[in-house]
Amino acid sequence: MLRIYQTTLELKSLLSLLSFIFMLLNTGIMCGVNNLHMMDGTNIAEIAGQDVFFEIVEPEAISYTFRSRPAKGFAGNFNYTIFRASLTPVNPVCGCSRYINEDEVEGSIALIERGECSFVTKAVRAKQSGAIAAIIMDNDFTNDDHLVDMVDDGTGREVDIPVSFISRKDGVMIKRTLERLQLLHATINIPVNITKYGTKVRFSPWLVW
């Protein structure tokens, strides 16, 4: 009788342990994919509320989900998902003057480096070149991971295409990979709903979330 009682206790303990492990897996704590809890305690809903995420479909070498911050007050919004859009680095890289590769940028999402002119000027130039949206990457070597807020430059200019900002590290990895593979553009979906997929989202391994 004592043995049966001990066996029952052991089974209950095992079931409790399995239940706890299952809970951890569901919350992403033991998942191989990065979870979206920042070091400051920010959770997935709070992040998704202010930022826009996109996923690179091709090339496979950088097939991850990336975080970006939309412009404030001078550009359009990502109101619907653009599937399999081309993300094309512009030339010149800062995108302040007419693009040398305007033909490649037309109909795609322009990837532009920060610097030399205002965010609004970059957005206007992208629109003039036929881009359907613009993603601006940071150029600050001392700020690899954090995102900045892109604000109006006070000139009264506005564009209707969406514009978003990514970290320098993400931008560099995207551009270097395209150069290494001799590709003119990456293929992306933007925006993607990370709250829908939760811990199944595949984030870039070079960032700490």
C-alpha cells in the first residue's frame, strides 16, 4: 500500500514537472527562437504597439524578422502587408540626391543610410524615384542596436509612402549579405504581425532582444 502511495506521488510530481516544462515552451523561455522580452522588461505587445516588423524571405542567409520604427508626422503608414517586395539599397547610399540606380529602386522599397540630409528629404527623394516605401538604416557606429524616432524637419513637406527606421547593425548585415551574394535586392514582407506568431518568429541572431 505504501509503495502504491509513493508511486502515485511520483507520478503527480512528474506530471507537474511536465506541465511546467510545457508552460515554459509556450512562453518561449526554453524555445530555441529569441523571445521578445527586453532587458528593461518590455513585452511583445508593447514592442508591437509602437514598431513595425518585416521579414526577409530571400536571400535565405538573412531570412529573419527585423524590427523597425515608423516615421512620425511626415510619411504614410504601413496599413496593409506588402508581400514579396524588393528591398533595394540606393546609390548614393544616403539617398539625398538623384539615385544612380533609379531603375532598380522604382517599384521597390528603398534602403537608405542615415546622414547628409534630413529624413524628410530622404523620403521625398525615394518617392520621386518611384519607391513604394523607404527603410532608413542608422549610420551611428556608437549605436548599433537602438532605434531613433524620425521626426519632421519643419519644412512642411510630406510624402504618402511609408518610411521606417532600422538599426545600423541590421542594415549593415542586409547590405553586406546582398553584396556578398551579388544581389541587387532582398525580398521582404512588411509589415508582419509578430503577436500572431509569437515565439515562432525567427529574429536575427546578432541582436539581443
